[in-house]
Amino acid sequence: VFTSVGGKATMLKLAFDWTLAGDDEPVAIADRLEVRRMLEGADPAELLDGWIAMNAHIARRLAPLYHVLVVAADSDADAAALLATTDQQRAEGARAVMQRLDALGALRRGLDLDRAAGIADVLIDPMPYRRLVAMRGWPFEAYVEHLQRIAAASLLQ
């Protein structure tokens, strides 16, 4: 397997990318049509709900592998680098959505862009999915609704 794909780090990144996107298309999440459409919309609540739901589906696919990556990062420099990269990409995606909400004048009063992006980043982290759905047995739909309520209350006017 390593001979055809590359080393352990290359294989882990490939598995992570495919799991994140849900396919093997070489198109970043931010460049996908559904994300671009979301960001072009004018309804802040619809944008936030759709974005949270999309990321909940990503978390459902990604949570087991993400947990493996977090554990591996403690003892493997390549895994740690991949974890840092994926965490940075998630934070950048959250920031882009918060920038759009800010441009729509929809961020809660007194909430600056940095804080909003931080809140959003935490909400879409795969680990809460693992804890609430995989470990505690929440129905997926209840998890999505819970995140959407928290996001709306924390981020929108």
C-alpha cells in the first residue's frame, strides 16, 4: 500500500481528504458549488443553518479518523503537521463564513470577527460529534439542531 500511495503521512492525508470531502474529487470544500451558493445567499440564518448542517455531515464522516489523527499527532511529527494543517483549514473556513455574516450585518452586536470565527470553529470541530453522537447516542438530527441553535444564539443578532 505504501508503495502505491506513498508513506504513512501521505496515506493518512489522502484518507483524511477523501473522508472530509466525501469523495475523491480534487476540489477543496470552499471551492465546491454548494458552499459558494451558501456564501452568495442573503439570508444569514439560512446561511448559518446550512453551513452548520454541512459541517455536521462532515463531522459524521470525519470524527473517527480525526480522533486517530489527534492520537497519532502526539507521537508522530507528520501526523502533528497534518492535524495542524486541517485545524487551520477548518478555522479559515469558519472565518470565511463569519466574514460573510459580518458583511450581511448579521453578527451579534459587540461580537468581533475574530471571536465569531473562534466560536464557529469550535462548533464545527469533529470532536463534539464524537462525544454527543458516537459516545452518548444522540440522534444525528438532534445533534445538528443543537449546533444550529447554539450557532444562532451565539453568532446572530
